[in-house]
Amino acid sequence: MSDPNRTMQDILQERIVTIQKISEATAEHLRLMQRQGGIQVLNLVDGEDAQNANDLDRTEEALDGCEATIASLERRLGELDREIEAMADGGPV
């Protein structure tokens, strides 16, 4: 249940901010995937060493964190979309 005093403008503003956060998290996810790929190439060329294994582990943990953040933000975006739809239909928000 959302705040009954929220206006459509408030909801749309939050939606914009949420989309910006999704974009930022997605860009970070892409950067981490590129880093992961680079580490894997180094492992193929030079063989796996402790530093590369450590870097790969930290990168994969960060990727998991990004994926969780993106999923959470996408859920929030869905909630906002339902709130907008309810308000546009004139029903309870």
C-alpha cells in the first residue's frame, strides 16, 4: 500500500530515479563481466595463479551483488508501474 497523498508526479519522479539506478547497476554489471572475461583470458594465457583466482572470486561476488540489486530495483519498478496504472484507472492505489 502506498501513501494516499502521493501524486502522479511523485510516482513518476521515483520511477525516473529507479530507472537511473537500474541503468547504473547494469553498467556496473557489464564492467564486471568484462573484468571477469579479462581475468579468465589471463588464466588461459598465463595459467591460474593465486592473485587471478582472488580477483576472479571478488569479481564474481560483485556480479552476484549487482544481479541482486538489479532484481530488487526491477521489482520496485513493477510496483511503481502498478501504482501508476491504478492511479490512471482512478482506482485505489
